[in-house]
Amino acid sequence: MNRGKHWGELQERYADWHYTLPIWCKYMDLDGVEFGPGGKPLALIETTENPDKATTIMCSLARSAGIPAYLVLLPAGPLADETEIRVRRVEPLAGWRRMTLGAWGEFIKLIHGVPSDHEP
């Protein structure tokens, strides 16, 4: 079993367990945190196949940390650098952008400190 599949199964098992707790014990999983030296958070990322996925809590966390948050819409099936995805910065809010997964990877490098004028 590869690490990604195993991690997804662990997350699902934990979420299933957590939903047995009382309704006031709120829970959401967050797919990713880009971070730099010393563990400094740089951006929050949620991946989904649902363009209407709620991002309220992620946006609140991003605002508190003073960092951007992104919703990344992935297609079903295998992923490669040429795969077209849609990305939306949800904190602060911006429109959807179409790009390849490879271009998104280049943008992630920019988040880590490479200067550029390009931002989805």
C-alpha cells in the first residue's frame, strides 16, 4: 500500500470515529499546510472534487495566521504534471484559475520564497 492511500484511509477512519462524538465536538480535516523554515506556515490547501466545498474554517485559520488559503479542484483519476486543475484562492478571495498540476507546483515554489508576479 502506498503512503498516500494509507494516509487517506487513516484520515477516513479517524473522521468516522470522530463523528461518533457529540455534535458540539466540531471537526474538519485540512489537506495541507505549506510551511517554511522553523515550521512557519505559508499557506493552507484543501483539495477536492467539489467546487462548492465549504472553506469557512480554513479561511478563518488563514486569516488568523495571516497567510493565504487555496481550494484545489482535482479531476478523478491519476495525476501528472500535465493534468489540468482549477485553483481558487479563498483567503483572501479570488476567482478560479485553470492551470496544470505542474504550474501549480511552480506556484507552490513561489509560496516558499521565489519572487514572481504570478499568483492564482
